[in-house]
Amino acid sequence: MTLRQGTAPDPGTMSSSRSDLSTAVNDQTGEEMVISPAGLADSASAVVTAPATSRWSRVVQSGASKPLQALGDFFATALDTLVLIPRRPFAWREFLLQCWFVARVALLPTLLLAIPFDVLLMFTFNILLNDFGAADYSGTGAAWGTVTQIGPIVTVLVVSGAGATAMCADLGARTIREELDALLVMGINPLQALVVPRVLSLTVVATLLSSVVILVGLVGSFIFSVFVQHITPGSFVGSLTTITHAADVVISWVKAAVFGLTAGLIACYKGISVSGGPAGVGNAVNETVVFTFVALFAINIVATAVGVKVTL
């Protein structure tokens, strides 16, 4: 039996003065026992038993609602971060450093991953067009696939796998070293000083890299189609804008920005909520990769559907 306030050496003689009113919890049954003060009844002590918790609170205490609680904490942190973005002072130095770091670690892997994707797309698409005798429209598939899907998705997959995980590990190490608590003691908001610059850097770099990936993908598709599959260069270039227009490019930029923002929020939340020491940092990094990829594919479905409705 555990006393929440006061002590009672013997459950049979639990009594206290009016100022020492206390409650005891049975460790085996989980029932709360309200110990009445002396003088309120004829007997020396009176014990009234009542259920300690409701069914829902038992579920909360059992840990079944931890995912829901984590999801709520994530949205609360994301909202606080978005609110702090326009507020001053803005950590420009941290923002520029993070932009350079993400661009440096993600640029080359993104380009190397985008070229095979575009070549595979053009290889299968051109075979189908040749069967229908419409090889002159090979640039149509290259432009639409690269602009709407390959550009933003490949960019953010690499940015999330390289940049977001590094940010999560950095913030997690700071958290277990209690650096965030030290910032709070000094009157500095960790979200404004550390989280906001990282989230914005992922957003900006993902948008810029998406443009580079689209350009490199189109050039790679042109070279492969013309020199390997012997497509006419003029017909390839002329068919690029058949179904792909400026609105599709703008939607691609918006998708890349939303992807980068989501990846940054997930990475920073997992970093600042680390627990369990160095092992917890490793688990947070792994969870960042999984949650980010799942969220990006879910967002891509919605964004693609909205983009098709807007452009058609």
C-alpha cells in the first residue's frame, strides 16, 4: 500500500488529524483509499474505498495511448515552430549554416539518384511509344514525370535521409547533454534558436534542389533518348510542353517545399524529445527516417491529386 500524503504504519490503525487528511493506494488492486480524519466519525478512523481511476485513465497509464500523445506533442511542437518563424530575432547565422550543410550533403546523392530514375522512366516510356508509332512524343513523358514526381520526391528522399537524420542526431545529442535546458535557463527559446532555422533550411534547400533535379533529369533524358534510343532531338524538345506547363512547375516547387517542411518538423521533434541516453538518439534517428518517408508518400498522394485538379 502506498500513501500519497502522510504515512500510516499500520493499515488497521490509519488515522490522522484534520490537517493530515491523506489518500492511500493499494499497490495490488489499484484502488484509492481515502483516509478520513479523526473526529469526523464515532470510530477512531474510517476508511472509504473508491476506484482509483476510470477506465480511460487506466488505458492512459497502461501506455496504450502513447502514440496518440506523441502525435499530439508533434502537432503542438509544429504549431509553436510555425508561429515562431516570423518573430524576431531570427537566427540567420544558424539558418545559413544549416542550408550549407544540407546542400553539401544532399546535392551529389540527389543528382546521382535522379539520373537513373529518369533513364528508367524514359526507357520504358519510349518503348511503349515506339510500339504505338508515337516516338515523337517521348519528351512529353520525360517532362511530366520529372517535373511532377521524380523532381520533388527524389530530392526530399535524399534530403530526409541525409539532412534530416543529421539534424535529429544533433538535436538529440544536445538534448541528452541538457543543452536545451541550459538555453531555457538563459532565457533563450530553443525552438526559436535551433528548431526554426533547421526547419526553414530543409524547406529552402529542398525547393532549390528540386529545380536542379528537374533540369538534370531533363538533360539526362534527352541524352539517353537521342543517343541510345535514337529519338529525333527536335521532336523530343518540341513535345516537352505538350502537357507540362508553368503551373506544373510551380506545383512541383510547392510540393518540394511542403515535403522539406514536414521532414524538418519530424526530425526536429524527434531530436528534442529524445530520452534514454545515447541509445535513445539512435532510435530517434531510425524513427525519423521511417516517419518521414511514410509522411512524404502520404502527402504526395494528396498533393498530386490536388495538382491534377488544378492543372486540368
